[in-house]
Amino acid sequence: MSLVSEEFPEEVPPRAEEITIPADVTPERVPTHIVDYSEAEQTDEQLYHEISQANVICIVYAVNNKNSIEKVTSRWIPLINERTDKDSRLPLILVGNKSDLVEYSSMETILPIMNQYTEIETCVECSAKNLKNISELFYYAQKAVLHPTGPLYCPEEKEMKPACIKALTRIFRISDQDNDGTLNDAELNFFQRICFNTPLAPQALEDVKNVVRKNLSDGVADNGLTLKGFLFLHTLFIQRGRHETTWTVLRRFGYDDDLELTPEYLFPPLKIPPDCTTELNHHAYLFLQSIFDKHDLDRDCALSPEELKDLFKVFPYMPWGPDVNNTVCTNERGWITYQGFLSQWTLTTYLDVQRCLEYLGYLGYSILTEQESQASALTVTRDKKIDLQKKQTQRNVFRCNVVGMKGCGKNGVLQALLGRNLMRQRQIRAEHKSYYAINTVYVYGQEKYLLLHDVSDSEFLCDDETICDVVCLVYDVNNPKSFEYCARIFKQHFMDSRTPCLVVAAKSDLHEVKQEYSISPADFCKKHKMPPPQAFTCNTVEAPSKDIFVKLTTMAMYPHARLRCMCACNRCTFCICQNFLNSDLLQSVKNKLFTAVLNRLRPHVDELGAMLLADEESSIIHQVHAVSFVEDSIFMESSLDPHLFEDRHMTQADLKSSSFWLRASFGATVFAVLGFAMYKALLKQR
């Protein structure tokens, strides 16, 4: 009543009415609901109910009444503890009222009680009559809830609890951005700014380090704060009653009251519509690059087992197993390279985005990049149906399901993507086998990620095993029963789908036998408008060829262009352009062009003599061949758009014109420039 009216009431009722203090008048900016209890007016059942609803309990005693003090331990604390769980005791505030009536303090009597019961946060002596420490009492009550001592500090041992040390150690490792074991001035200022929204002045930094130096010999090293010094500072804050400082740091780094990372921090909301995928964006790759560089201490562009273990010290568990080394690129010592490191993160983001968010949370992505959450590191691609409609894609990661019967060489295909030949593959232990492989592939100068997935060799594929961007059907050329499985799976799941397929003839270094199927693999591909079977082997001295991976990625990027239809159907783009090149019209134009050039220059050649004639003719022939080569190159560049050739006509009148050579050269140049410009425009759209 003194708190609300700011004056002592002349008549005090046995029990005050319930009071709610609005958030804007409290230091912590939280509303506080105060409930009074009167033993004279209320029953024990009512008391038990209020205890179950409370966040903090203030036990009031009179400093001038010895029986009142004894009742704190004989009745109130045992009664409260009986009604609360042992592992989640309510914080208690001891309040010594009527301090205006005595000239001494009751703290000597209360301190043993505080040491006996760890749930007691603090003791405040006050006077409701002269308003001494009344507002402070309720501030400490709020503080006991928002910044409890219990999870942080053990009064008996006079040191921080293990869970608190573990959390602060993780925070130190995240803040140590150069991984030198100390927090330099720049790192301390960054830490201060992200936690308290204000940097420290240079003199304040020195004062902090001087306090640590005086109390701890190894708290400061190379003018930077060590882990021991960092922990000592927080112990000092807690011992001096400044729990809010440590709690502000802990909560900024995602911890709850139990010193566990909150689900809201680890798993921020991210909406992913159907038929959409998730990828890391440019800012995420820059962050991961900084993490890799931070822990690559020997600068060999690979993480040794010790360096990888050091990187994952901020995780509560080791997230990567030995199978990761067979999923991404490694060096000759089996250590994950920089490219392999980024590839594994790309794989995790694609397959399990929630796990990716969790991992980025452990690394402190949102804190170090000063973003709202880890969700800002991800890009959700648009619906694949829209890509097909617009005939262009914005995706950078493409999934290829590798299908084939057991023993056909699927694992060899996966490991070949990582540049491993048969000899290196034989060193892989069976228990470390991976059913995924991911690496970068360059298509038209663009870096893309190709993700290979070795699906099961069951008689029927489940729905998840048919969802992909491209299918690789693998059969063993040395096994006559191998292709039949690929043909059956293709007819069951992919024949009527829009997913492009590529047939790979694995183990091509072995003797090829006839497949026990109604038609040959080549005829099967021709019948279903697929590219012919691609010969492949990983039994090589160097790294296996990556041609099939470039083709798979290209087919995944441009399924609408039907690049797989390299047949003689006379309907697809490839066939139309090929027929045009071989047409009599084009051959006739080329012959007439050659003849006209020679006839035009023959008078000048006669004046120069027989010897110069031979040299001149040779030069002209080379020029004409060069024109022919440019023409062929233009076709190869523009093979995706046959309309470039529709208006290409040359009449006989042009050949007989006196200015033919100038016009022909100019026309060829313009045609080449326009053709290349249109090709670049089409490529840019994609």
C-alpha cells in the first residue's frame, strides 16, 4: 500500500487488494502483479493456489520480532518448498520490515538462513512507514525472476555452475573471431556493442583488463582477455549482485533461464512452399568462409581432424560423422577441403533445412552477422513448375537420383564426382559409406552444385526417391541382367514425367556383354528420345572424367530445351540444325562463295606471277575456311534457338555483284556478332 500511494496508511487492513504495476513504471519494463496473503483471512488451500501461480515470493518478517524471524525457517520456507518442485524452486526474497523501529540490522541473523537455502535470492530491510527501500524491494523481486542467481552461481562453492561456464565458454569462442584464444580490443568492443548496444571507451577497456590483471595472473595475455579472464569477470558481476549483466549476455546469445538454447533461437520460422528447395545465399557462404579461415590454422585449405573438432566445440555434439569424408571432396590425407566444407553445408541446407538453421545457430550466425535470425542466410527457390513455364531457373543446387541394381557401379559414380578413382574408392570402409555425394560443376561458365543420391535398388521406388531434377540410370556393361532393371524403373516412374534421364554404361573398361532385354540400350534410348548411353569408368590412373556430370547438370538446368534428345527424330532442335548444316542449299552457297572469291581476285593474282598465285590462293583458302569455322561455331553457340537460321538466305545475285567481297565479309561479321549477342541474351535469361 505504501508503494502505490507513496505514503503510509493510518489504518492497515489485514490483507491488501491485488495490485498490478504497469510495465512503463518499472525499471525492467515488465508488468508486475502483486498478491497479498493474510493468515487471518485466508485458508491454506488459497495459499497453496497462490504459490502455484507465483514467479517469486517475498517472505516478510518484522526486524523487531524474534518469533517472526524464526517463523521464516520453521513455517514459511518449508511450506513453500513442499508445494514446489525440487528442481525448479521459486526464488525467495526475505523482507525485514519495520526497520524504523530499531537501530540495528537483522542481517547477522538472516545471513545463515540465506546460506542454508539457496533459493533465497537476497534480503532487503525496509520500512513501510517512512518508505525506505520499498520500491527497491519490488525491483529485487522482479530481478529474481528475470535474472535469477540459481542457474548461474553456487553460493556454497562461491563459483559459477558448470552449465553457466559451458554457456559462457561457447560465447567466448564465438566472440573470438580470429581464434587466437583472447578477445582483443576490437572483439571486446564488438561484443559490448551487440550485447549492450554501446561500445566501451578505450580507458574503460583498460580498466576492465586492469581489474582482471590484479585478480588473475593469466586473465590477460597479449593485451587481450583470455577465457579465464572472461569467466572471472562474470563471476565478479554475479558476486556483486549484477546478475543482469551476465543474463543480458546469455540471452543475447540465445539462452533461456535453464541455460539451454531456446527453440526460437535455433529454429526461427521459415516458410517453404511445396516444390521449392532451400539454398544458402551469398552472405551465408561468406560467413562459412570466415568460419573455415578462422579454424584453418595451418592455411592448407583443408581442416584436419583436430581443426574440425575445434570448429565444432561450440556445438553440444559432433554433427559430422566419418561418412561426410565420403560425401564431399577431401585432400590426399582425407581431410575436408574448403570446397568440401561448403559442399557439406549446401547438402545439409538442401536435405534438412531445420538442421542447417540449428547448426548456424550454434555458430552464432545471427549474432556475428547482426541479422535477426539464421533464416536470413537462406534462399527459398521458387516453384519448379514456374521454372519450367518460364524456361529458366534461379537454382544453384540440382539433385540427381542415381538408379541401378546392386553392384552396377552406382557408388563408383558418386565417388567419381568427388574425383576419386577405383583405387581410392577401395580404401573406403563399408561402415563409412555415404549414399550422397555433392560437388561443384561448371555449366556455361556458371558454378552449380550437383547432388547425387544413390537410391535403393528395390523393385519399386517410393515417392521421395522419384523427386529430383535429373535421373542417372546406371547399368553394368559386364552384367547381362543389369540394364533390364534400369528400363523397368524408367517405364514405371520416369517415362511419362518431365524429369530428364541419362543412361550411363558403367564399368566400360570391362568387356561389354549383350544385355538380356528386348532391345539394346542404345535403341532403348533412341526410342524414348534420350541421349545414347554414356560410357563411364572410374578405373583410371587419374581422376575419372566428369563429362557425364556436366551433362547431368546441364539437363537439370535446361529440361525444357530437351538437350537429351540427340537422336535422328528430325523434330528436335538438334536434328533440325544438324540437317540444315548438311543440306544441299548450305553446301551450294559455300561452294559458290569460294568460287566467287577466287574469280574476284584472279586478275590481281595473274599480275603478281605464278609463285605469288599459289601463296595467294592458299591464303584465300584459309580465309574461307576461317569463315566456315566461324559459321560452324555460331551454330554450336546458338543450337538452343533454331529461329536464328530461319531468315538466313543468300541469292545468286549477291554472288555476281561487283562489291560481293565487301558485302560478304561485312555480312558474315554482322551475322556472327548478332548470333553471339542473341546467345548471350538467352543465356542471361536462364
